[in-house]
Amino acid sequence: MEIKGSFVGEIRKGREIGKTPADQKFIWQACQNCGVPRWVRIQNGNPASLKCKECADLALRKSSPIPYTGNPVLGEIRRGWEIGKSPKFGYIWAACSKCGVPRWVMLKKGEPESLICDSCSRLARRKVNLNTGAPQIGETRMGREIGRKPDSTGFIYRVCPDCGKLDWVQVNKGKPANLRCEECANLAKRKTSPIPYNGNPQLGEIRQGWEIGKSPELKYIWHACQDCNFERWVLCRDGKPTDLRCKKCAYSARRKVRTINTTPPVIGEIRMGWEIGKKSCIWNSFIWTTCLKCGVARWVQITKSGKLKNLLCPECAPLTNKGENNCNWAGGASFEPYTAEFNNRLKEQIRKRDNYTCQLCGKPQGKKKLAVHHINYIKEDCRPKNLISLCSGVKGEYHCHTLTNHDRPSWMAFFTDLMERRFPVVTESCVNSLNKEGENNVALD
């Protein structure tokens, strides 16, 4: 990326010239061979390269850039760029000392880097053949030689000091990882006979965990629950049980489960959820109060802020927003039928008059046609000045026509003022011309 007005020796950050890293400094410098200027990364205060990429490649090749396609002879040396390998190194055509397959081998100080090919090298490293010779005590072999994993880890042949069993043990930091065999190590951990305990325990009797099928390193005591007297093994510490109750009694004690309070409540009395049988909210407070509408008494939950959750009972609550109880009730006008004058032709005339655009939000008509709204909410009044186009949507979607069902006096005043400004004077001739225009449009359709 060349910046206009750049001069040789100018230094810029990577972000300024579109290079990465963004904080790296670059210098505008000319190639010493071809003289073409370009941005060069600065390393240790000096340009990273004095030549451009093309000139650097030519200097590496020191020859024609044509790749080598001939049949190499054993001992032939070529540059890496000629045979499709790293261009900085030389390669020799040599045969593998084991399998005899010829291949290109990198030169290091004039000698081949490896005498065997990759396949033979992997086989040599693996040492696939197992060592079936009789081992001596203290002899060390690799895992691959004795068929153990990991195959690259050393194993030593040793004698268990307890039972005298001979076995291969993994070497860890030059020493056997385990001096004992697995069975003797488990016995040493238990420090007792491996026979499990099958007797009838007495209260206060203490046993090791491995004897009763629990954690082998811990001690357990046979103890009775202080609430239900259920006997079971309990973890023992300092000769005492850690749990005085069984799981069921401890769970009941944590939840403070008690019998339900069956005494008749008084208005204003507060009880906990578990006292009145509320299983889903046992820790919530409830108050015995009456419904504001029907006066039926029932338990009402008290919120964290101290307020009552429901002032009305479940039967009265759904009725508060329906019919006459709704704040937008208009005497049942929504159930009245429309007049014959309010037909599709009149609706289409109003939509065309409003340029097929919602007069409240300005949204144009889409797949669903605009709704024609009566401004004064009287269905018999079908004057053009009383009708206006509003957007409508599917059921459950909030749109402009839905908004007009709330706070009707305000919307009536708003749309009346809007129509007065749009049509200051509407004469009979204007109405007749509007009707004729609508009839012509319908006939054309």
C-alpha cells in the first residue's frame, strides 16, 4: 500500500499503511537491486531486508528459476527451489542404508542429514520386535519390548518385598514406581486382614471403611438416629459420629417440616407456607384476608416488599378486564353491525385518498390492506371526513388501529384536528366528485 507523498526513509506504523502487526514500524525503502521502493519492516532499528521479494528469490536461486525435471543420479546435489523443497538448503539424491530406496536428503555441512528414510527411521524408533528373553532382577526394558504401554516408557523387573512376586514395574525418576505388587499395596493400605466384615454390629462398634464397603481409609461407627432410632454406619471422628440424624430426619430438620396448623384462621393472621400446606412455597408468608370484590376470605401470599400478591380471588380476577369492568367499555358499541354504506368500495376510496399510507405512523400498505377507522366511533357516520386509514396487523400484533381502542376521547380529538387541517372545507360537490372517482376506479377494476 503506497501512501501519496511518501519519501525514501519515511517511517510509519503498520496501522497507517494497512499492514500487520499494527504497532510494528515500517520504512519506505528502495530495493538495492531493482530500485523499486516498498514498505519494509524494521528489526532492531534496521530494515529487515534490503532486497524486494523477487530479487531475494533470484539471489537464493543463483540460477534460472526453471525447476529441475530430470532423472537424478545417486550423489547428485540440487538446490531446494529446484526440487520443490526449502530454497535455502541443498539436497542430495541418496539411497536409504536399510531399504535402498533413493530420495532427496537435506545436506548439513556437506553431508546427508540422515542415512535412512522416514519409514525405516520410524521402525527403528519403535523397535517393534518383542524381547522374549528371560529377564533378570533389576533389568530395565522399554514398554514396547515387553508389550506394555506406554511403549516409550522404561520398566524394571523387580521382586515384591511382601509376597516375593516377580513383575515389571514402571520406572519413575530412575526408581520403581511401586515397590509392592497391587494386592500387597492394597493390604498395606488397609493395615489389616482383607476379609470383609459380615457380623451383626453393636451400637458404638467401630470398623474400617474397607470392611463395610465404604472408603477404606476412614473409620465408621454403628449409630442410631436420635429422631427415628434407625441404625446405620456413620463416619467416625475422634471416636464420635459426625451425623446424629439419618438422611431423612436431617432433611426434615433442615426444612423444619411440621404438622399443618388446622386451627381456624382470623382475618389478618399471618402463617408460613408449610403451616397451611403450600408445598411449593413453604418459606413464604401468607395472610388470611378477603377478596376486594366478592369478600371471600382466602390465604394471600405476601411479597418481599410487604405487599399482597393478589387482592382479588382467582374467580374475580379474570372478570376485571372484561365487558363493563374494562376501562375502555363504550356501551357495547364494538358489537354493533356496520351499515350497508360502509362497503369495500368506500373503504378503497378512503385508502386511495390517503395514498395507501397509514395516517398515524406513515407505514405504506403491504399484503394486508389498511383498516378504515371511524374517527368518532359511530358506525353509522360514514362521511369521508369521519373515515381515516390506519395500519392493521394479525391477531396478537400491536398496530395503529389497536391503539385507537384505548383513550378514545384523546384519539377522537387528535384525528378530528388532523382531518380539519387536511380538508378545511368539504362541500357536497367535493363529496360527489370523490364518490364518482371511486366508482370509476371500481369499474376499471
